[in-house]
Amino acid sequence: MKVLVAVKRVVDHNVKVRAKADGSDVDLNNVKMAINPFCEIAVEEAVRLREAGVATEVIAVSVGEKTCQEQIRTALALGADRGIQVETETGVEPLVVAKLLKGVVDKEQPQLVILGKQSIDGDNSQTGPMLGALANMAQGTFASEVVVDGDKVNVTREVDGGLQIVSLNLPAIVTSDLRLNEPRYASLPNIMKAKKKQLDVYSPADLGVEVTSHLTQVKAEPPAERQAGIIVADVDELVDKLKNEAKVIS
């Protein structure tokens, strides 16, 4: 079984994100970049399926500028067998990413596609469901457990009411939640081996996709700073301030 895993290049989750002075975008100068954490979980799940003898090949794919090859190499160091980059000049919106991934799915014909449920930069949580609709594949989102059983995959989903188990016919799409697994660290020997693994580069034209934008980013600005707390003398003063200053009670 061939498994395709999508990975995205994002600002490292440990870095404090800052907006540019003109508010046009996030400042990425000299900022550490990494694989989106949910994508890293997706890679780990695919590698575990191969180690269990369920999958035979794991392919890591990323959409973006040439710099995203760094994240593909990281996925290869974590255990993916080969990589694919769809090179675009700038960042693209979820619908375009879904169309490009659909082109890769058509070329590779994987039985299972695993993506992170969302990226920590846009937080859209759209690419997986959009890919499912475009490719006409069954999908299980927000997965906390994935079990392949013959020509089906059973996905335990985290929903508002608790857990939901869905059984999907392969080929299928799964998006990983935080509790699906704990990703491993890439060892130095595997990092060196990853440099020699196959990495193919496609253009959107190779996949028959025209890159167009339907969204416009208006502004990027930091959240309002929290005001310092105060100490009140008694309950009456607390109630008075909640009612007349904060206006959170009536």
C-alpha cells in the first residue's frame, strides 16, 4: 500500500511570531522554519504503518517555494521513502494546494493520503476536506487513531461529543489530530541518508493546475496586549468593577 503524506513549511511553533512594521504580513526574516506539527504527526503515522508491514512506501509531498525542500528532507529523515515538491513562487491558498495535491494523487495513485488537520499559520483546516471532494475520496478528519483493515481504514475521530469511529473504503484521506501519536526525532544517520533519497520537483503546469488567488490578505497585526491585573479590597468592589468597568455582569 502506498501512502502519500503532505507536509507544510511554517514558522517553528517555539518562535514568537511578529508582524511586519507596515502590517502587510508576518515577518519571516531570520525566523526558524519547521514542519507544521500536525504534518509531522501525519508523517509519523505513515512511517508506523510501513514499519507494521501495512504500507510499502511513504511519499512526502510539499507545495511551496524551493525552501520547502528542507521540510521534505526532514520528513525523509523521519522515515519517508521519497519526496515530491510542487514548486510555486509564493504561498498559495488551501483550494490551490488541494488542487495541486489532487494532481499528485492522480500521478501516484496512493491508497491512503494523510495530512495534518490544520496548519499553525493559517489555521484554516480546509486542505484535507477540499482534497477529498476534488479527488472523490472518503475522508476521516481529526483522527486520534487509524487502523487499516484489508481494503478499509477505521478512523477514530475526536468530535465535540467525544469519539466517533468511521469505516472508510480505500483509497481514503485522513487528517491527523494532536493525539494520534508522538513523532520521533530524526537521528543523525537518518538525516544524512535523507540527503540521498529521491526528491522530484513538479510545477503546477506539470499537474495541469493554474495557480490563481481568490483571497486577499488585508492586514497582519499582533493581538492587543493584556492589561495588568488589579487587587480589590473586597467582594463588593470586585462586583462593582465587573459590572461598571468590565461590563461582564449586569
